[in-house]
Amino acid sequence: MAHDSRPGVPRWVKISLIAVGALIALLVVLMATGALGGVHGPGRHLSAAAVLA
């Protein structure tokens, strides 16, 4: 008997996993390009006068 008696993963689970994966990939790309999160580093916490001096 080659038939597997266990049901497969439901379609909504597959679609949900793909959607979550795509959102995580999008967030990673946005953070890597600097489009999300702004400037990072120690200068971020200094006042504008200290940065310009």
C-alpha cells in the first residue's frame, strides 16, 4: 500500500507561512537598506549641536 493515510498540510497553513516569510524578508530588506529604522550608531543619541561640532 503506497497510500499515505495522514492528511497533508492545509492550504491556509501553507499560504500563511508563505505570507509571514515574505513579510519577514521585506522587513529585513527595508532594514538593510536603511528605509526602516533610520540612522543607527552612537551619534543617534547625541544632540544636534554635539553632532555638528
